[in-house]
Amino acid sequence: MSNIARAFDHGKAFIAFITCGDPDLQTTAACVRAAVKGGADLIELGIPFSDPTAEGPVIQAANERALKGGVTTDKIFGLVEDLRRDVTVPMVFMTYANVVYSYGIERFCDRCVETGIDGMILPDVPFEEKEEFAPACRARGLDFVSLIAPTSEHRVAMIAREAEGFLYIVSSMGVTGVRSEITTDIGAMVKLVRANTSIPCAVGFGISTPAQAKKMADLSDGAIVGSAIVKLIAEHGADAAGPVGAYVKAMKDGIMGL
Amino acid sequence: MTNPNGRFGVHGGQYIPETLMNAVIELEAAYNEAKNDPSFRAELTALFNEYAGRPSRLYFARRMTEDLGGAKIYLKREDLNHTGAHKINNVLGQALLAKRMGKTRLIAETGAGQHGVATATAAALLGMACVVYMGVEDTIRQALNVYRMRLLGAEVIPVSTGTGTLKDAVSAAMREWTNRISDTHYCLGSVMGPHPFPTIVRDFQPVISQEIKAQVIEKEGRLPDAVLACVGGGSNAIGAFYHFIEDKSVRLIGCEAAGRGVDTFETAATIATGKLGIFHGMKSYFCQDEYGQIAPVYSISAGLDYPGIGPEHAWLHDTGRAEYVPVTDDEAVNAFEYLSRMEGIIPAIESAHAVAHAMKLAPTMGKDKIMVINISGRGDKDCAAIARYRGEDLHE
């Protein structure tokens, strides 16, 4: 069993996304620890990219702030090493193909294993291109996480059959960001997923309230939240850990129906 | 192992969010069907000839030839097309294809504004809605084209993220496409992006080299020795090169925007300074830092101010079939003024990059040699910016 699957061991999972280096790595480390304390079951660490084409304005701005602050892929591996001294929940990277490709796919995966990363999500690498990245992950026991979208339709079965770690269900059309309402028939998508794989699936894009998170987690195996957390970090800067921890606890409680 | 779909050597591919995958698969199927349909070809040819004013002229630049004292220089006058650039060739093809797919709305990115104007024009012609994304810096550099697009009924959305230039306009258009696919076609303006765009755009532009070949044979009874074109993403260049790729005696030369020079950070010369990477849906060469962050490139030319190059050009570079040379702002501005005075033709500042290299190359070639420069667009849009570059306080 992959380490990522452990995130789904104790009921519905809450997955928190944080952009590394926004506004600095100390804050990122504090926010990750606060999120874990608040009940996050899996942490997605965003490696910032200059041109994040799958992100909405909130995470785009976080990427810009982080890069302006001088964060690099190597410094982020250093952050992971530090976090792994006490953080035991699974952690995955979320970044763009060029960040991994330019580092060298094999070298990037080696560093993931050395520092304690469990997998990666590359939103600009669809099923058709994943064999450029997935074998290097597989060889080292890292999971290459796939995404399905509301437009995937007949592609869902194909993607689900080769899914690793967990399957990321994109709730809505468009880019990341808070939405007042999610109109996609998530239940139907999950049904298709379940028919083709036993890997857990979690829903992301647009979730910000405990009620939304509960609804999405009830339909699947978990909820993923990015923009709402990143927004808190943008508002509170270096003091964000407290608010992030409280928010994650509220979301996790919501999912658990507490 | 990489997916062989839509590859030019190692370049190309489909590096896009899952949300867009079915859209590009549907586009590829519709395109394959359309290109084999004689009625589609006939309709496009009729639009090329009756609406865009094709074929464009191949003009012998007598004074320039005499002044430079070397190869005979011909100018392919894509600047004389309707809307003033080669961009209309691709746009008419894609707009017809979109209409055939039942789409009612076109979105596009634009740098200099020429592709945006062409898309707005085709949308007006075919009764479609149109939204154009343009870097906020470029809306200032190319204010006249912003007005032109609005006049044609398009909505222009200034993009202020990143460097506020062409790459950010492409990102914004891609984001909008993931948001709204069912009624919307993304009319990409160059031979770039995810498969099938580099192939579709390439297939709508070779009319340029097809015409050059027939025209030069008619005038000279033989093939040219060199064909020059400017390269940003590379659509006019691929159009000018395509039918000569098999003719190994013809040198194919792409002229990149070096900005303030390839030894500075203010450059957009991708082949000269970039390295292999993955961005905007494709694998190709990109200007980037050691961690793969895309570089904030610079050129005086908004149309060449892009950190990448189309995958087929990257492959023509790898195989050595085409050469790519950097041309600085200064050289391009000199050429802009030179062609205006020498031949009475004001070229687009983009095309002036090819003219600038021709001015260096022609004198080194014998008088029995023949060179063709693709004048991809006209320069009216650039006059105010060039005047300011020369220190005049001219605003539109």
C-alpha cells in the first residue's frame, strides 16, 4: 500500500494545499504543522511556477509572491526535510511539468524519496503524457496522481484503471478558486471511478466552507482545499499559522459531521 | 517514454490540464475530417482569394538589391493581405473549422494585436462572438490595434498577470478555455500550444511558401537560395519555409528577437538562449532559469516577445534544416526605417527583424543568388512606438 493511501485510513480525508515560500518558507513550515495539528490527512505542497496555467487569481498571486521571495525547488526540498523531522502525514508535491522536467525527472524523484515526499500532482501532464513522468515515480515507490475533470466523460475509466495514490476529481470547469456552488454531478463521476479502481478519490477546486467539504467528502473519499487556505496566508502573512490551523480544524470537523 | 502524438522529434505533445483533453481530441477529429473535405478546402480558398486578397505579391526589391550589392532580393508581401498580416490565413481556417464544429464564440491571445485583429475580423465575417486576451503592456504599445478589435465587435481583455505580455495573454486564454469549452474555440495564433494546434496552424500557413515557389519559378525559372522570416512562435516562418523543406538547396533562416542582445536578460531569442522545456501545452525550447521558471523576456516587437518557439521550428533547428539567428531591437528599427526609405514599404517591426538579417546576409551572397524575405505584416501599427524609440514624443 502506498503511503498516500494511509491518508484515507481514518474516515474521510481532508487534504490541504499550501504554496511553498508564500510569503516565506518559515511561514509555510508553520502553516503545514498547524494544518496537520488541525487534522489535515494529506498535505499538498505547491512548488511555485512562474506561469501556473491551471490556477485562478488567488494561487497565481501566491506563486508570484513566493518566487519574488526567492524560493527555489532546492530550498523546498530543504523545507520537506525539516518538516519530516516531526510531520508523519503523507505529503505530495503539486507543481507544473517544467519544474520537474528542468530539474531532471530522475533527479527530482530521487530528491523526493530522500526528503520524504510521497508523490506528485502535475496538472499539465494528462494521461497521454504521464509515461514520461510516472515510470521514474513508480521505480521509487512515489505515486503519480492523476486528475479527472467534468469533461473527462469516457476517459474516466481509462484514467481510473491506471490511477496511483488517490484520484483527484476536479469539481468544476475552469481554474482553481473559491466557488459559491459546485454544479457538476460528482456522484456520477465517483460511481465511474469506483467501477474501475479501488484507489480512493477526493474532490477539489472551488471548496471553501465546511458544508461544501462535507458534501464533497460524503460523495467521495475526501475534500481538497487550496485557494481558501492560500487566501488566509495572503491575509495574515507571517502570522498565518494560527488562522490556517483553526480553519483546517473547522473543515475537518465539518467533514466528520462534528 | 513520451506520447508520440503530435511530435516533431522530441518536441510538441499535449501538456495540458485534463479539463481540456476532450476539447483537443474533438478538435483534432474535426480538423482531420475537414481537411479531407473538398468543400471545406474550396470555401477556405474562396475566402483566401476573395476576402483576404490572396495570392500576395512577390515583389522584386530593386533599390534594396542594388544598394546592398549582393543577392537579388524579393519581398513576399503578406503585409498586403486583408488586416495587414499573414495572421488572416490561419484565422480564416480556424474560424471556418470552429463554425463547422458548431462553436459560436472565438477566443484568442494576441501580442502585437495582428492576430487579435484577424480573429476579430473573422468573427465579424462569420457572425461569431469574439474575446481577445492581450497583455496590458501590449495594449499600451499597440493601442491602435486595441481600438481596431473593438471596432470589429470584439471584447479586448487586458491581462496584467506576470509580465503583462504575450505569454500571459496565452495563459489567460488557456484558462478561459478550461472555463468554457462547449461553445468556444480557442483560435491560437501561432504554430505552438498543445497538439493539434501546431499542425493545424502550420497547415493553414504554407500557402505562403506554395505561392513563393510558383512566383519565384515564374520570375527566375528556379528556386531561391534563401528564405528569411521572423520567428516568435513561428507561424509566418513555417508558412514561408514549409514547401521548401524538401528542397535542400534552399537555406531557411528564422530571425529571432534578441531585444537588447542575447548577452543581456532583455532578450526573447529562444533558440539562442533557451533550453528544452515544457510550457503552454508543448515541449520545445524556452527561455527559463535553472529551476524551469519561465523568463520575463523582452523585445521591442510585441509579436516576437514570447519565451518559446513552436515545436516544429525546434525540430528544424535540431535537424539543422533551418537556421535561427538573433536580431536586436536596434538592428530591427534600422531595418524598419531602411525598407521604408528604400522601397516605400513600411514593414511590421516583427518583419523588420528578417529585413535586418537580410541586410547583413545579402552582401555576402553573389549577384546570381536569390533571396526571399517574408514581409509578414505592415508597420502602420508600429509607427508611434518606433518614433518614441527614436526619442520623438509621439502618441496615438
